[in-house]
Amino acid sequence: MGEVVDAGKKEANGSLADLNPTVVFVLGGPGSGKGTQCANIVQHFGFTHLSAGDLLRAEIKSGSENGTMISNMIKEGKIVPSEVTIKLLERAMLENGNDKFLIDGFPRNEENRAAFEAVTKIEPSFVLFFDCSDEEMERRLLGRNQGREDDNIETIRKRFKVFQDSSLPVIEYYNSKGKVRKIDAGRPVEEVYESVKAIFEPKNEKCCFPAPAPTPAIVTKISDPMSIEANNNNDAGDGGFSIFDQESELFLSLLGLTKYDILKES
Ligand SMILES: Nc1ncnc2c1ncn2[C@@H]1O[C@H](COP(=O)(O)OP(=O)(O)O)[C@@H](O)[C@H]1O
Ligand SMILES: Nc1ccn([C@@H]2O[C@H](COP(=O)(O)OP(=O)(O)O)[C@@H](O)[C@H]2O)c(=O)n1
């Protein structure tokens, strides 16, 4: 199971290079439903959700020396300098210990993107892009009711403009690299999640996580020993036939056995 992170709880250890995490960037306009869908992904796919906006808001609350600057930027819908946001993201990843992160609301401009790549050397596995109309996003933000200082009509309009001018080019950049998974986010939450889930399910070819290591296919019930060689190098069998692929044989050899030892046992 994954979790939602509260910034600044534990001491950070090691380096991101050692951790070499899987990262998915979650992008979309303000109110497109990034946070809502991240909570669903966390529950089902074992990711940790890091919201850049939440980390910045936590930094303001912590009384940090950057607090006033961050607060002023957020009230104006402006993008906080990358070095501040990247430090918070790095710290949160290292403190957390998971190696699979949804990074929500980042990178929001070209500077965010280039600086993150330069500092962390991390390339996202892919970018989940929630596509939603301004009218729908505005309706959602005005009804969000979280007491956020930037959820007022004046700041919302500024945030939409920043999204158009600065964030869409980042999405276009990743699109040119074939990394964008676009979701129609204007639908009800459950419908949006159906599309999201399909992207994260391992069988989906659009999902580019590393494939899980194959488990050696050792089946001890043999009905026809002659089938062993014929089936060699396959990785699945029917009707109780045994398959010894190269990995299985390697695995057995590590135990000091051969496939014939297994045959004798069965
Ligand atoms: N698909 C949806 N349909 C209707 N309302 C939604 C949907 N997704 C999210 N919301 C609501 O819209 C508001 C903004 O969603 P949120 O996930 O906070 O967006 P973001 O993280 O992109 O700013 C919240 O009040 C949320 O409950
Ligand atoms: N990478 C980021 C993310 C958020 N922010 C700031 O935080 C604000 C809120 O971002 P958010 O991701 O929490 O919320 P939404 O605008 O997506 O609803 C943004 O409008 C920016 O002022 C930032 O400066 N840099």
C-alpha cells in the first residue's frame, strides 16, 4: 500500500541516486482532479503521493525562512523557484523510503523540469495528464472548500493562465518523447479512475514500469517427460506439463540440482 506524505517528519538518509525511484509526474490544470485521483492510485498501486503544492503549503506552516515568499507566490498563482520545490521533493522522497512516487503538480514550467532532471537525474516513467475544460475546473475549485487562499476567482484565472503559458509546454515536451498518458478528466471521479487504473495495470503496454522479474517456472507434476525438451524456453504450460526454461535451470543449478533431480522426486 502507498501513502500520502506529510512533509518534514523523518530524517532524510542516503541519496536519490541510491534510491533510484520510479517516478510518475501527475499534471493537469488547477482543479482537474490530480489530488483526487492520486489518492485512488495510492490505495491500489503502492505509490506514495507527493503534492508539490502540499509540500509548499507545509513549508509555509513550518515557519521556514522561505515561508513568506512561498505564500506570496501562491496567492498570486505564480510558480515558486525550482530550487525551493525540488529540495522539498527530494527530502520527502528520501524520508519516505518507498521507491514509487506520484509527483503531483510538478514540473509546472520548463525551469522546474530542467532543474529536477539536472539535480536528481530522475526521468519520469510517464506523465499522467488530466485534461479538463476551464469551465469545469473553475466550478470544482470554487466548490473545493479547503479554505485555500488561492481558490478565489481572481487567483484561479491567474493560475489558468500560468497553466496555459508555462505548464502546457512541459506536457508538450514529454508528449514529444512519447511519455504522456492523457486522461479525459471532465467526467465523474469513478469514470476518470477507470481510465487511470487501466494505465497503471501492469498488462497495459502503455504503462512503462520495468516488467517484474520472471519467476522460475518449476512445476513438479510431470505427465510426459518427453515434453520437457519440447517445451524448453516457454514460460507457461497446460494440463500439468512441466516446463523447465533456462531461468528455471539456472535457479536449480544454484541449488545444486538439475531438472532430472526434480523429475525423480515427482
Ligand atoms: N471528476 C471529478 N468530478 C467532479 N469533481 C471532482 C472530480 N475530481 C475532483 N473533483 C473535486 O474537484 C475539486 C478539485 O479536485 P482536486 O483533486 O483537489 O484537483 P487538483 O489536485 O487537480 O487541484 C475537489 O473538491 C474534488 O473533490
Ligand atoms: N511545482 C509547483 C507546484 C505548485 N506551486 C504553487 O502552489 C500553487 C498551488 O498548486 P497545487 O498543485 O497545490 O494546486 P492546483 O493549482 O493544481 O489546484 C500553485 O498555483 C503555485 O503557486 C508552485 O509554485 N510550484
